[in-house]
Amino acid sequence: MKRDTVLIVDDEPGSLLILRRALRSNAYDILTASSAESGLELCEKGEIDAVISDQEMPGMSGTEFMALMRRRYPGTARFMLTGRATLDVALDAINVGAIHHFFVKPCNPSELASALRQALHQRRLLEESRKLLEALRHQSAALESLEAQYPGITAVRRDGDGAFVIEDLIEDFDGLLREIDSSTIPT
């Protein structure tokens, strides 16, 4: 299974070190960047599963950075840290950057790690749901195609005990399966 990649963005080297240490016991690949611009460059090089960003950085604020992350990488879990929390900063981070959690520095490392685990778990569940939905759509298209070629093939009857009742046996079942396997299914 692929390890989750977490990007930490903060212009303070001490904060990067503390956050890296706080998360090292977890099975993450941790990347660090000292600016939002550097963080974006790292995102372009490979998939980032979660981003933890400081709010106050030179060049681009954490909220601006999170807004870009939201547009470019909507599936990435986003966390904001700030040493100067105000209601306006929190609201902007939530509304503009669509962050998952907002933390005030210094934050409790175990709370951050727990929130990160939960967000990454939710991200995996959403991805699995998307895959299952795509498989369901593919299977539904296959059934519609079969029903168009062989009307009534998908009709199922059950007896009083719930057992399937087969009205007519298909004489060349193997041939039917080969035809199904070779047919192209519209998506």
C-alpha cells in the first residue's frame, strides 16, 4: 500500500522541524517547504495527500496557498496553522481555502496527528467510493448492453424459497460468455 505524502509549509525552520518530528512516528512520507511557492512546486512533482501550512508567510499567505491547493488539488486534505489566530483568519481559511482543520501555534502534536489520520482515512474512503461507483457504472452499462442484445436476459424470478427460477436454459452458454467478453461496452 502506498504511503501517504504530507507536505508541511512554513517559513520558520524551527516549526518545520517540530512538525516533522511530531509526525515521524506515523507512516508518512514527509516533505517540507519554506514558502507557499516552493510548496506548489513540490505539488507539481508528485501527489500530495495532505498539506499543513502556516498562515503568515512572506510572498503568499497560507489562506492564498490553500485556495490554490483547493482549485488545483481538490482531493488534498488541508490544515492551517497560525500563531496569530483571529476570527477573520479562521473564517477565510475555512471559506476560501476549504481547510479541514485550523490549529493555533503551538498546537498539540497528538491532536494534529489524529486530525491528519482522520482526514487521510476519509480521503481513502472517498477514493474507494469513487472507484466502486465507477465499477457500478461500468457494470450497469454492461447489463444494459446485454439486455439490448438479449431482451429479458437480466430478468430474474425467484420461487417461494428465494431460489432463482430459470425459465429457458441457454444452449450455448460458453458462446454467450465469449460474446459478452468480446463486446465493447459503452461508457
